[in-house]
Amino acid sequence: MPTPNDGGYVNYFEILELEPDAKPGEVRKSYRTKMKNLVAEIAAVEITEERRAKYLLEMAKLNAGLFLLRETELRDTYWRDRKELIDLELEWCRAAEAGGDTNELRKSYDAHVRSFLSRYVEDAMLAGGRDKECVETSHWDAAHERHASRILRHYRNGLYQQILERLPYADVTKPNIDWTERQKFAGSVLAQGAN
Amino acid sequence: MFFGKKNTAAAPKIVNQELTTKSLAKTVAEGDFVNFRLLFQAFSPARPNSSERFEDSKYSYLLPDADLESKPEFRTALTQVRADATWQHIQRELDANRPAQLPAELVIAVADNAVRLGKYTIASQAYELLRIRRRMQDEFFAQAEKALDDDNVRRAVHGYLVATGLEYNYAAFPEPLPLVADWQTKALMLHGVYPQSAEDCIPLQQPEQFLRTALTYLLLDPNAAARLESRSIQTRLAFLAELIKQRDPNWRDFVHRYREACGLMRDFEARIQHAIAERGGARVSLAREIEEMAGEDPHKIPATLLGRTIENGEWWQYLKEIAYTHPASALFVSRQIIGETEIIVPRYRGDSPVPFAVGLLPATATT
């Protein structure tokens, strides 16, 4: 029987290394410490394109963490939406395993997961970057935002792929992959090209 | 029957199953994932509840011609479509009034045939749907690296091309898409900043740095290029030369034009030397001298590189077009301001093995 799996559903408590009942003061304290360390690390290394992308994403995650968790209402909504989504995934997986028609559940889950990732990954990260408190600590500006939009989209879709890996197959039947045969296929393609 | 109602109901549609089978087999044999999916759409002529029919001439493109039907790959695909379990699934999905669930065994066959035919972006979509794209990429990378260990550069390059061809762009908007080779854009990014010194000029980079730039650009993926970092410079040189050849089968055409453009540059240089001597050794800028020597039309150089003149063409128009037709060409040119005009000119390091290895210069050429 499938068990709940929260991989891919971004957890800002984990990012800020906090317990889900952390107080706003603890959120701020953890955010400032982590951001300070990150800024110091950035200043100490040579910035390549790859590192820039990595650091921008780290900054954006911390900003979104503070933005969502320091206010009770926003935090509760985020945590509830996340839990609902995890429950919905579990419900769909169980229904699929039982062999029933899961088309409606699939559609409902798909709409929820897209909305969750859009709201709590891209939107929250960009909104966090415009927040006064975040700007003061992280020095996030318009140039960061311009660079970040592509990186955040990539991150969001990466999370979606991570979730997708464990979901029931819907658009296609579950493939029965023989990796020894796949290896032979790759070899035959390269042999064909090398001749 | 005087007072009866007129029967206006259309006759129930009967789908010719033989045509459904053949059209599916055609898409499988041709690695055509677009039409494969089309055949399962709500409006598909293969669906009994759609008003579209295979017999309409507009759908003739979905059906195989006699030539294709005689090919072994089509017959194999036909056997795969007709396999009992697969065919039953297909019929069930086409009859159901909902989005179809594609049969995985045929999706794999479509993807594999697309790879065999070099349609990597199509294959990547099919593998992505099956959730095996990354692992297929890893398989091709692994076999390519083994080929490189065995000094089989041709096979290794082919493996890298397939593996990188299966890459996905998760940052694409609004949905992830297969990564496409947009040389015309990538070349502009390479030359986005005007070179202020020799180090800024890509063709004049040290061989080690140049190889890194060139492999990243031509493989479209810094991670794929990074896999080659540990190889010797000779191996990477041979890899680059083969990569250029496999990416661009018409590379020799560019080489001829490049040498011609280099000839023009050498003429200018000779005239500059002459002018310097005549002025009693007073040093003047290269750009100034080229401006004088090239006269009113410095576009002769980029036009030679491209093989045609673009009317009022800017440097970036020439760059985009040569990069589109010969991707690697962007690595051996640089921007140059001559008077009021900016053009692209051929450039290479005479002390670097790169231009010789890729065939741009004959082995006896000098700077």
C-alpha cells in the first residue's frame, strides 16, 4: 500500500531548519543566520554561471521561507495546502492501485500540484525577493529577479518531475523496461552510426 | 410514409481497422510521435465517435505508401501494433470517451525508431512520457565514454550527440520542452561582448580554454562538456574535430570560404606592413589600416565567410546566418570595428593545434 511521500513538495521549515511550530522570531533568526552565511560564502568564491544559478536559488528559497513562515495566516495556509496535496496524492495512488477509474482524481491532483508549485515556489520566491525585510538582508534586486525567473522555472519543473516519478502512469501504460535490452539498443544505435 | 419524421441521423461510423493498424504502424516505423498521439486524440479518424474519417483525402498523409509498406521496419511495426494485448488496449482506448492512455510498448518503439532516424527531440518527448529519458541519456553517455576509452572517437561523438539530443529544457516557458539547437542565438551569446583584448576573443583563447568553450557550445550542455574535462587535450581535439563534422556535414564548404576570407585578411595585413614601412615605422591601429585597405566595403569579409551578401547587413546578421548553417563557424570568427562599421572577421591562433585539427587550415599554414 502506498505511504505518504512529501519529496518534491517544497518544505520551507526544512529549508530554514525549523520545527513546524516555530515562532515568527525563530523564523527571522534562522533566516538571518542562513542568509548571512550564504552571502559570506558567495563573497568568498569566484562566481561562475553554474554557481550564480545555485546561489540565486538558495537565496530565493530562504527569502520565500521567511516570506511564508513569519506570518501565521500565510504559514498555516501554506502548510494546509501542502498537507492536502500529499493526502490527494495518496488517495490517487491508492485508487490507482485498487484498479478503479482514477481520471477525476488525476485531474484534480494535477490541478492542485501545478497550483501549489506555482504559488509556493515561483510566486513566493519572487514575492519574497520584493519584500522589504528580505531585500535588506539579502540585497536582492531587480537584476537578481531577472536572472532568477529562468532558474525558478527550472527548479519548479524539477520538483514536478521528482513528484511525477512516483505517481501512477496516466497518459501511458506502465512500461516494462528491460535495461539489458535497452543497453543493447543503445549499442546498436551507436554501431549503426559508427559504420 | 406521408406523416413520418424524416430520418436525419447520420449512418454510424465504421472505422476501417486495417487503416487504423497501418496508420499506427506508419507512425511507429517513422518515429513520428506527433502523429502517433494525434491518432489517439478526440478528433482522430481512428475513433468511432469522431466525425473524421481516414477515407478523406486530408488524412492520406497518415497512411503508408507502397514503398513504406514494403520496408522491414514497417512490417516490424505492424507486428507490434497487431500484438494481441496491444491491439486490444488500442481498441479499448479508442472506443472510450476520454483521453486515451497510450500503449507503452508502442511509445518505446516510436522513441527507439526516432533515435535511429536522428529525431532526438521527438525521442526525448516519448522517453520523457515513459519516465526513462534520463536513464536513456546515461546509457548513451556510458557507451560513448567506453568508445572514447577504446579510441573510437566517431562512435563516442555519436553517443554524445544522441545523449545531448535527448536533453530537456525544464526552464522553457510555459511548459518544459526538448532542448533544441538554436545556434543563431547561442552564437550571439558567445559574441555578446565586444572583445577588448586577445583573451576576450574566443578564437584566440588558449587551446585548453578554447576547447572548453567549443565543447560546451557545440554539445549545448555544460554538464556533457564537463564529462570530457579529464580526457587528454589530444583526445578532446579529435573529439571536437569529429563533433564539428557530425554536427555539420557541409563543414568543408565553410572551410573553403574561411580560407578565402583569411586570404583577404592576409592581403590587408601585407598592405598594412607596407603602409607602416612607408610611414617610416610610425605605428597605426590595425582597424584604421584595415579601414583604409578595405575601402568603402568592409562587408566583403563577412560576405565571403557567409557565401552571400546581406544588403545593409550588420555583423550580427552575418553571425547568426553562418552559425545557423555551420554551427562551429561562430568559434573561429570575431567582431571587429572598422571605421564606422562593425563586421565579423576570421581569426585563429597560429600556435594552436585547433584550426589545423578541425581542418580550417592546411597542416602547412602559418599565422
